[in-house]
Amino acid sequence: MALRLRQLEAFKSVAQLGSVTRAAEHLGISQPAVSRLLSSFSDSVGFDVFDRRGGRLVPTQESRYLLSEVGRLLDSLDHIEQLTHDLTARKAGHLRIACLPGFATSHLPSVLAGFLKERPNITVTLEPDRPERILEWIIGEQYDCGITEGFNGHPAVEIETVHMRTVCILPPDHPLAEKFEIGPQDLANERMIHTRKDSVFYRDLESCFSQQGVRIPSWIETRQFTAACMLVAQGAGVSVVSAVDAHEHKDKGLIIRPFLPSIVHRLAIVRPIHTPPSMITLEFIQTFVDSLEPFKAPG
């Protein structure tokens, strides 16, 4: 038995509408075409599919058993067609994002909310963790993309590095607020809140201080810029952080000043190199990178 989709559509339409004429109008084909489809469908299943009663075509007892299954099948095909359309239009799918914990609570939520506003059928998994773990997930193809700190690369990872501008942040009413820009010598006697000493950014900051003949006055070591911003806002010390993090916390009263000589924070957008990215993944990455434009380092 070889059933064709058009036969099932004709069978369902006639059963619902009660006549070949109405079914033909509904399907946009001729009445003889509907009659031929019903005849071939009846031959395929091996029994009459309709009886004529009072001018209407009524499903036979055997056909009634088929109708619910045929309806479910056609509804599923309609759903697949709509889903395919949504995927092509980048309005459906599932997006798996791994990111630094700071981004999960500051810049990323607003970007992601805006991205999803026009794509209501997209579902998302957002998982914050440390850079080492994010890299493991991307290498293992467990996530579509990751937002992490810059690193030297890996053969299984595609990477886009974004150089972020950095700034000095001070607590409210700090004496250094009178200066238009701040350098290492200005911070020599301050209590510095900084990233972990094994991070690339700390090494760059330490080199900057060293070139100015200043030693970093270490006070609090933390993994994330987000924590540094919150600590500075509470008056615990001063810090040099990514401009995007400072911007996200400026409503807490932070005083933000350019830091010179300028250093950059290397942000990495990563994805598995051996798995072709979905259109949704590529579009999200572009949206996220575009959102960083006001905070990128010059050049």
C-alpha cells in the first residue's frame, strides 16, 4: 500500500466538508482531481472510504478509525513546514551559550532579551562558568558559542577576539575624581581591587604599572570585573576594569575615568570549529559583538 500526501488531504477535506465540491475549493484543485484521489485512496486501503447519505459524503465505519490518525499526521506535517520556515527565517531553534559569570548578570541579559524579542520560538540555554570550563565545553561541542577571556587558541575552537577599552573606577567622592585621566602613579597609594594574578589581564596591568616604576598596591583579588565594580561602589578600593563592566554598574555611583597608558581587555567569542554553526548562532554572535561597539578599544 503506497499512500500519497495528496490522497490523505483529499480524504480529510471531504470528511470535514461533506462534499467533493467544497473539498476541491478548499484544496484549490478540480472536483475530478478530488474524485480521482478518493478513488485511488480507496483502492490503496482496500475498502470504501465514504458512503453517500442525504447528499453528503459520510466516512464509513472503517474510515472513522483512520481519520484521527490522518489528522494528526497532517497537523504534524503542517508543524514541520512552519518550523522549517521559522528556521530559515532564523525565528526558531535552540541556542546554547556559555559565558563568563559577569556577563550573565550584567551586559548579556539585555542583549539576549533584545535578540529574542523578534524570535519568540527560539529557546536558550545560558550557562555561566570560569574560562577553563567554557573552553572544555566548546571543544566538546556541548555549546554553540562561548563568551570568555582571550586565550592563545585551540585547534578545535574558532575564535573572534574583541579588544575592549579599560577604565579606572573610583568610589563616590574619591579625591582622584578631580583628575580627567588616571595612571599607575596616581594609584600607587590606593587599595587596588584586581583580577586573579594568573590572568592575562593582570599580567598586562602589572606590566603597565612596572613600566611606570610603580608596583600594583594589591588589596583584593577577584576573578570577575563585576565583583570589582561592586566592591569599588561600596568604597572598598579602586580598580581598572573593562569599560563595558564599568558602564553596567555606573548607576551605583562609580566614578569612571580613562586609564593611561591604555591597556585592553581581550574578550573572546568562541565556537566549535568542527560543527557548522546554525544561522541563529551566527546571528547572535554578530548581535553580541555589535553591542560591544561603544566599548571597543580604538584601532
